[in-house]
Amino acid sequence: MEDILRPIYQERASHPNTIGVLIVEKSQKLFPTTDTFDTVLLIIVKNAEQPVFIKHYIFHGKKAAMHIVTEDQLKEWMLLGSNKKIFDWLYGGKIVFDRNDYIANLKQELREFPFYGRKIKMGVEFARLIRRYTDGKAFFDDLHYLDAYNHIVHSLHHLARLAVIENGFHPEVTVWHQVKHIDPEIYKLYEELVCSEETLEKRLELLFLASEFLIHSRTQIGSAHLLSVMEERDSWAINDMVEHPELEVYSVDLVILVEYLIDKKLIEVEQIETKGSGIYHRHYRVVEKLS
């Protein structure tokens, strides 16, 4: 298949805008990685009108997909974990063009997983975890058990990803296989949720209690990035936080994380007077630690 695709990627490689080209072949072991296609051609470019452009090809009964992705989009996927297959493509793909060793350096960075990158990813996963746990608990309290189940499954998934990142690894598509070896306690919780013969209500009740402890034990490491950014100023309006370039990655989960950290007394609310009588702006600041 590579010989057939060579004219396509060689034409792209001749463009000065192209940074690198990878070829990913389907294997039985990593079947989901290529979305059933026999080959994926990943072309990384500096800039483009569309952050992602996809073409599909067919030849002699074989299927191939070409993904042209901007450097910014690639970095966003890597930071937010919003395209889990990209890690398998980068790890397992064959480099056929690499301008100035861009892909080689990227793969080295993935292996080393710098601490600062981990810190941001842990913050994002922790915020997603709090969102899912909070929503799930609300559904459970309202006796909507199936909706609660859906949210607690997702919250455990974010907890699992957080544990993997905490241990210096990138979460892969097979995250539960990773967690089974890295943090068996979380894996056992997941097994109990999906395999137990207890009633759904009882399973959820036990899971919420156990999850609360595991979430609490990871609050410091999960909130470290957000709190470190907040320490840059004495006080924050929520819009200042939403627009901050390092905090915008939290997206819709930022507010729920802030409220959680207020409840845990890591962030405190500051009232700022407005022109209206008895109405105050609600600002936020990191709680000062006693030395």
C-alpha cells in the first residue's frame, strides 16, 4: 500500500508547509486505531485553512485515509487527549518524511512526557472528572440511576486517565489495560461497577463513596496547574480566568472545578463592590497557606 500512496505523500512532502508524514498500517492488534482502514497517511503541516482535512482512497479492494493536520491542531489533541488515536499513530507510524526531525523530536517528547505537560493534562482530566462525578451524583440523588451510571462510568474513565498521566505515561486507547497494572484499585472499582451482581442502586451507592475518597486523594495534584496559574494574581474575575491562554483548555469544566476547590477550601470567594446597592462581583483567589 505504501508504494501506491508514495506519489500522494511525495507531492505533499515537496510543499514547504509540510512538516512531516507518517504511514500507519492496520494490524489486528490495533484494529480500532485506523478506523477499519488498511492504511492511514498522517500529514502534518504548519498552517492550513482547515485544521483537519481528510480524503479517502480505494485501490484493489483496500481502503486508505489521508489526514492533513495542522501543527496547532496536533498539539491541541496531544494536550487535551481529544483524539486518542493520534498517540498510536505517532508511536506506531512509519516516518516517511520528516523536516528538521520534527516528528522524531515529537516522539522523543512523547516518551519523556515533560512534567509541565503532565501538569496541564492532569488538571484537564481532573476537571472533567469533577464534572462527571458531580453530574452523576445529582442524577443519583434524583433516582435517575441509568443516567447516574453513565456519568460514573465516564468519571472512572477520567480517574483512570489521571492515574496513567500521574505515573508519567500518555493514556492510550486501551486505558483500562494500562490502569490494571498502574492502579489496580481503580481497575477493581470499574470491574465492580460493570460486573457486580448487586442492584444498580447499590453498585452506584458504593461507587460514589469509593470514588469520593479517590478523588479527594488526588485533589492536590489535579488542581496544581489551575492554582499555580491563579497565584499569578491576587484576585480573578471568572471571565479573566476563562480568557487566560493556559486556562481556556479547561473549557466548560473550569467553573465546576473552581466551585469544587471552593468547597475544599483551596480557593476562596472575594466580594467586590459594584455600583448597585447590596450587589457584589464574585472574584476568586487562592487560599493563603499558613507557614
